[in-house]
Amino acid sequence: MKTLTSIIILTYNQLDYTKQCIDSIRKYTAAGTYELIVIDNKSTDGTPEWLSQQHDILAVLNDRNEGFPKGCNQGIALAKGENVLLLNNDVIVTPRWLELLVESLYSDERIAAVGPVTNSMSNFQQIEVPYKTIEEMFIFADQFNGSNPNVTEFQEAYEYRLRLMGYCLLIKKQVIDQIGLLDERFTPGNFEDDDFSFRMIEAGYYLVLCKNVFIHHYGSVSFGAKNEKYMALMNSNKQKFVEKWGFEPGRSSLIRNDIIQLLSPFDRNAVIRVLELGCLCGGTLMGIKGKFKNAELHGIEENKAAAAMASNFASVKTANIEERIPDYPANYFDYIILADTLEHLQEPWEVLKNLSGLLKPSGKIVASIPNFMHYSILREVLYGRGIYKEAGVVDRSQLRLFTQKDIKAMFTNAGFLNLRLYGETGSINDLDQQFVDELVKLAGPSLREQYETKKYQIEANSPNFDNYITDLVDRLSLDMENEEDLLKLLDNACDGNLTSEQTIKIIDSLSCNRIEYANKLAFFFYNNGLFNMVIPLLQYAIQLDSNDENSLYNLGYILFKANEYELALHYLDQIQNKDEDICQLMDEIRRGSILCNQ
């Protein structure tokens, strides 16, 4: 779709950065697709004079510093394009940058604004980069920037967000006409882009982070270094935002990708029903929707303002979950999420027990909890210092403290099955490492991992999961063509809910032809890449009948494909009646073994 984009840049001194920015726009943006509008806030370094000499720039030279929000609004008022792009002057754009952003912006009529990733930015819009020079940056960006036309790639390249940073923000002009200009109460700048983002969400639109578009950002040039004056401005505008909206923008919009990755239906198009307790503004729920397009989103949030924001794209109820869990049908949810929530409750044990009945028998609870045994906390305790900080492993809002043992006991006593914990660690400097080493000397090496773990991600199955999975395996023994049940089996095997040992135990309790069924399941898992399930099932079939030729051939073939030549020959050689195909396979394995040993 060919549209005109009005690129609006604010300047306040820093002429060298402005020249680099505009030179890159001229070089890497197709002529006729954009107009350049520069608002100068009374620069004194020659910027106004230079701008006056540029014939392709519409320049507005203010006689005082109007700040970022008002300056942007001046530019928007002059914009002729269907799209408005707010761009910092300390940015260098890259090949195909605008083309790809516009492609994303018009990929869905519900998308109001898009932004790229970069090397220096908050809000998780920053990526790791390998380059050291601007020349290397252009090579990197040329390889990085690419179109993603199909649905799967769309889900990987585009990420729905609650807010986007204003350093490079492309917006449909009709959306600005609907929601209004930037709020000038945030003058001279900071948090006006957060406010703008939430107003778009409130109006029913989506924001998208384009992870297939990279531009370079020097960072904090306009406002200078983060000195005391800058931080005071940040705190003042943050307070203005909270007074306007009723919640803090950063934490309330956080997308917990560590939690989302524990939701793992094999089919991205699966219909899943998700409940998040303490969902805030719904950042994680929105992230789930971006990954699983047919997800049905539900949330519970005590903060009415945050709940109202999340209600723009999810079914959210306002409640204190310790006083009352809203009425939902029993066995209703596929996933229940408690991300850094349980430690803030008076009675988390009771809340967990009350939630267990809301999960489907196939369902899973997913949580994260800070670890009280982290070395940073133990050090404060040992030295007699306070453990509660404004931010950290333990902050002042937490009411309960948990160790790994406490977490396991809480979930187990609530009836959840197949509990799995994953430790989140961070980098450790030499001094901290010495402290951990001393702790290990005192308590033993088995606790080192717990000392280094800041937080645990937790997943566990419904109390009724064992009955569910047994029924599923039983049904498939009667009908291996049932695609719905096969997908459910894959989900649970991929997710680690179903192991080969559990599968074999269930098969052993069935009255079907267990050898034939074990072989069928083995090849089903093999064809879907779940190799850890395959060999144990075939070995089980051979244990049932050591002369079964299908089992011996299948195991031999699988081992051959895994380059286990001697083992493959061991099983194939036990086949009593070897036909020509088997003999040819064994000859091929012998040749492969010889080549491998040369």
C-alpha cells in the first residue's frame, strides 16, 4: 500500500546527530513516500541556519524551547501524510526501514501504531547487536530487516504491545485525529509516548513492535545525560502519569515472556482459555494473544484502572482474590497464570487450593515466585541489614517469602501434579561469586543452584491430570486416526507433562495389542520429532516379545537414523526371517559404520 508518511523530527542543538539522521533518511527512504518536518526548539549551535538551507525540509524555528510534546504537535498540525512518524534526531535509519514499518501498520485495520527494535532503548525494544561501527551497523541492518508474509512468521516478527517508545513511532493519522494530540502536561518530555500508547489501546486499537525492523539509536541526546535534573523530570512526569491513569506504566504493561513460553500448545491455532490473576494492564495476556491467535483471555485485577485498560482486549474482572475469586465454571481454564503474585498474598496456600478446581483436567498452572535463598538476600540477613528494597529480589510489597522447598510444598499440598521448577539466574561478579562459594562451604554443593537462583518459574498439572492422560492414551489405542487426540498427546509430550515412562505404564494397563500400539506411538512421536519418546517405547515392545520382528526392525531403523550403527545391527540381526529389504538395510549400516570409523 503506497502512502505518504510525514516524518517529524524535533531538534535542540546536536547538529551532527541531526545531519546523520536526515542523511540516512534521504539515503534509505524511497522518494515520494515521505515528507520531512523538523521543529527546532531554539537551538544555538547552527541548527536553525542549516535547516533553513535544506530545500526538502519544512522547518519550524521556535523562538523558545517548547519541549517534545508541543513540538511534535506543531509538526502533526503541518503533516500532509496518511501516516505520522515521530523520530528522534539521534537515530540513524536503515535499508527498507519505512517500507517494512508501513507494511506492518497496514497489515491489520486495528493496528494504530508500530515501532522498530534498536540497540539502545527501554521497554524491551532493545536487542543485542554485534557491530562496533556505523559501517558495520548498516551491514547488520541490511541483513536483519526483512518482510515476513506468512502467519507463522507474522507471529514471530510482530509483537503486540501495550506501549511503544516515541523515539521512532509510526502512527496512522486518522488515529491521531480520533484520540487527539500528545498531552502537553508532560512537557518538556517523558511519558507522553506512554500516555499516547494507552490512549490508542483505550480506543480499541493494537500497537505492534516490528521485530523485523532495526534502526540505530544513540540514546538520550536530546535530554543529555541522566543527571539529577533529568531524573527529577522523570519522577515528576511519572507521577503526572499515575495521577492521570491510576497505574504506573512500566510494570503495569510488562509482558512476561518467561511465563508465555511455558504455555506450549503444539498447535499455534489451538483454542485455549487463559486466566491471569493479577493481570495489571494485561501485557502478558496481550503477548499470549500475539502468539496464540485463538486464545480466549481472562484476567482478575484489583486495580480498577489497570483492569479497565486490560478490558479493552480481554475479559477482566476487578476483585481481591483473597476475598473472592469470581465465579467461573469448574474445569474451565486451560492455563491459570500467577506471575509474581503469590508472594503478595496473605494466604497464598488457600488461593492455590481454590484455583485447582477451575483448571480443566488437561490444564496447567503457571507461576513465578522470587527465591528467598538468593545470595543477595542471605548476605543482607547475615550482615544484619534490611532485606526489603524498593526493587529487587524482595521488594516492600511482598508479604510472604519462599524457598524452593516452600514452593514445592505449597503446590503439592494444593493437589497439583508433575511440578516443575526452572531457576532464573543472573550474572555474578567475582565478589558475589566468592560469597556464594563460602555459602557452599557451609551448607554443601547441592545448594549452590538455589543460592544463585533469583526467581523460580513454576508449572504444574491439574490434580485430575493422571485420569485425563490415561483416558487419552486409552482412546488412541482404539483410534490412532483421531487428530484431535493426537494433537493433545503431542501437546503433553512436548510440554513434558507426559514422559515415556508414564506412557509405557499406561499402555501396560490396557487390554489392547500392546506391542502393536507401542510401535504405532513410537513412529508417531518419531515423525513429530519427539525422539526421547521413541526408543523407550520400542524397547518396551521388545521386552513384551523379544522375537517381534516389527519391533526389532523399527528399533534397528531408528538407531540407524541416529547413527548408532552397532546397536542398530544388534537388533536387526535378531530378526529370524530377514527379507531382501532388511539385508540391504544391514549392508548400508555396515558401510556407514566403516565410513564413520575411518
